[in-house]
Amino acid sequence: MNQKGLAPILIFFLIALGLGGYFVYTNYSNNHYKVSSQPTSSSSTADENTDWKSYTNSKGNYSFKYPVDFYVEESNNAEDGFVYNRVTIYNKAYKDFVDDFNNHRTSVLNPDDNETFLMSIVIPPEKNNSSLEMAKKEYGIPGNQSVDYTIDGIKGFRVVNGDTVVVYKGQEYYFQLRNYNNKYASYFDKILSTFKFTDQNQSNETANWKTYTNSKYGFTFKYPSDYKSLPNLGEHVFYSPDAEFDKNTNAKIKGIEIGSTVYGQEGDQGGDGDIENYKGPNTKTNSSIISKMILPTGAAAKTYVNPEDITVTIDYKKDNKDTRIMIWCGGEKGNTERCEEVLTPLLSTFKFN
């Protein structure tokens, strides 16, 4: 993601609570590059939280539980020209301190008091098919100065002050704690133990799908179990159950087809893979189709939507050579909705072996 977008999160941890306009400012410079001594997984404390309230963030596709006497507030803050989706969780002591501050009253508490609790979950504004390695580089952490930390089965990393980062389906998520040394600090990991990515259950849609494997180029994806390949038309192409073909030309006249083609080295199917050959005057893009793809560092995906087909290109290097995978769906003229309905979950299963 853009470095300008990282700075406010990673250097200053600026939290806008919306409780009358009070802002909390934290500088990380003292603790940034030390190995964490905190737990390396959020799963160990989950049984303690069964009676807590639940919160769901539909924009970020996640949910978590929190103590009944805590508060949760969502905000979309503009910082340095970017908008961050941020959720803050805080206790009554912190709320009382903010109320005192905003009403110009002298408070017996301060933001770092032993009685206060404040944490934040931040989603950066740009999704750029990030990876954990990219997040570490952007965060400025050498490889031996952080430890692994897992949230809802997703591997991330943590530094000593509790700052925790995971990358889920190409999106970076930041979990930050105001003060890791007071008596409420343990609630940070307890809350994280309840954190769930709500769209993980979408994998159930593809659970019974068949798997296509390209051994030569080392990738797989799933496709609907009722789609069938026709040997005389190529085993890399799969057709919907309602597909019909012209008896003379074998051209599809009904239904949809999905398939994959690889270019760039010898080429599995021939041709040069130039996407310009597939674009027309009405070609559009639709990034939502590839929004759930997880690609390794250096790989990039794009979509090209035509009136009757959708092509997704995945560019990467194999054996230090530029390689392009095309996964495409041929629909019925003027209707690509069926293609989009199939390709979106299909591409969420795409992976390199």
C-alpha cells in the first residue's frame, strides 16, 4: 500500500474517538524494534469470552466480542489524504477521561493510567494484493525483530508494544493497543481471541467443487462439480451443465465455459497472451471479481469484462521469466452475470503450489 497511508498508522497511532473531538497521540519510537514477549496466538483465551457482546464490521468482513461494560466505535478518518476504517474499543475509565477532557474538567485519570483501556483495529485505505512480507517491509521491521502471531488462523506478526498485523486475502489489518503495561492490557489478546473473518465461511461454497491442477506451471483452482470438460475441446476448458454446441463446428451456442491458458514461456496453448487481442471498445474492469484472490509477492491480477466474456490475467515470474495465466469465462452474449457468479468464488480458490 502507499507509504503515505502507512505513516499515520504506524508512526503516530492517531485515534479519533468522536467523543467530542478528543484525539489520542502515541509515539512508537521507543518500542518499535524489539521482539515481542507476548502470546503468539489469539486462540488460547477464547473460552473466557462467551458472555461478551458481539460487533460486526461489514466493510472489513470481520467480527469480534468485547466485554459488556466496554464501548465500541467505528470511524472513517481522513489522514494525510487517505481514509482509514478504524474501530476503537475502550472501557469506561477511558470514556470518563475523554468526557472530562472535552468538558474542560480536571481528570484524575490519563490515557496511560492503569485503569484505562484503549485498542484499535485499522484497515488501511488501499488494497494492493499485499502479503505478509510486504507488510513487514512497509512497517519497517527487519525479519528477526518481530514474532509470528496468528488471528483466526491467519498468520501475522507482532512487536513488543503489542502492535499486530495480519494480511487476509490481500488486505492488511492492524491491531494496536494504547498501553501494554496496565491491568487491562490482557483484554487485548482476549478480544483478539474472538476475532473472526466473517467471509471465511464463504469457502463452504467451493468445498465440494472439483480441483484443476496445472502441474507444469504449478497452480490450482476449484470449479463447480457439475461442470464437465469435453476432451475434444480441451481438458483445460469446463462447461456448465446446460451448455449446448453446434454439431458442425463444436462452437458453444448456450451456457457458459471456464478455462485457463498460460503464456510467456513455451505457452501451453500457443499465442502470445497479449490482452490487447481480447479487448474491445466496450471492455470494462471489475476488481470485485478478484477481490478475494491471494497472490504471492510480485504477482498481479487484472480483469477485463466484455459483453459476453470475462478474462482475468495473472502476471508473475516463473524461473525468472515473465509468465501470464489467463483464467476466462465465456458467457452468453450481453450477459456476463453468470460468469461473474462463478469466477469470483473460483478465483478465491486459486493458488500457486
